[in-house]
Amino acid sequence: TDDRALPTMKSDRDPAWSPSRTSLAIHTGTDSGDPVRIAVIDRATGAVTQDLVPGHSPEWLDAGTILFLDVVDPGTDAARADVFCVDTATLSVTRITDVGVGGTIGTLSWHPSAGLALGYAEECGASPRYSIAVVPAAAVGMARSSGTPVPRTGFAFVTPAATRAATPDWSPSGDRIAVSTWTDGSPTRVGILSVATGALDLVPGPSGAE
């Protein structure tokens, strides 16, 4: 989105294609201090077709529903991010996860049969945790229909607590997740996680001659 002619700073981020590939969900904000918002823009013109709700990191669940992250208990020591969804027709918002105090969700990826992959973090204390968790698709559907979010105890952690991993992205087949992974003092690498076995293999890098 090219908004350089505007008199105020405007930032558009985290584009996600709609299932029809005609629109993009984004989160957008300005330097006014207002919360960033989820919006839908026309792919061809960049025009905002829907200004939805406060939040960030949108991901289409289906043609009429967008998953996103938003802060619970903002401005307090218990502030954390959870997953919500918004119905684009009614603007009805439903909370999908309840990560609980002490945890937060930084990133998400949706697969219609495999479920919701989450970049989960506990950053307090001497041993911070950065893990990948999965909420089954059926549990997401139940949260949508019942209005009762999935608690942290309903997350399936697919990386060990000692493994540092974030920014999950499902494979098309739903059996693997691409992640960013690292160890303390080392650069971040890209790895492929097998959901069935928990094996995490780094993507091969260039040879020393390249």
C-alpha cells in the first residue's frame, strides 16, 4: 500500500490473502496513538473495503472469518496476546484462546484440517520459553460456536520446552510446520518440524563455496 502522499504516517503490515485472492487482510495503524486495526483492502486498488476491529496479525480462517491477535488486560502486568476471530459480515468477535497469565501468543498459522499453530512464549523469569503449540481444528470450531476459548491446557505443544521456536507456518499438507529456531547466542535458522514425530530439521544452508 503506497500511502506516502498522506500528511500523517500510516503503517500497513502482515498482509494475508483472502481465499478468493481478490483481497488482503492487513493490520493498519497511524502515528495518532490509536490502536492498530484489522482491515480488508482490495488487492488491485489498495482501497479499504472493510475496517474491522482492533488487532494485528490477521489470518483468514474462511471466506467470511479472519483470525487475529489482540491484547488481553492491556496496560497491566498481566497483559498478553490471545487469538480472536471476527465475522467480516457482522463484525462479531469471538475469543479463540485463553493463554492465561504468564504466557502470550506472538504468531499464528491456520490450516483447515490440522488446526491453529501458535508461536507461544513465556518471557518472564530466568528461563524464557518459546515454543510451537497446536490447537486442533475441531477445538477452534467449538470455541467459535460456544464462545468458550481454548485454555492453555488444551494446547498441544509440539516442540520441547528447551527448543526455541517461533513464527510457525503450516505446510499445505498439514503434517509439517516451518519455524524459526535458535539457541542462545546463535543466529536464527529456518527449520521444518514434523508434527507426528516432533523432529525438527534445519533447512540446508548454502555450501561454503557459495
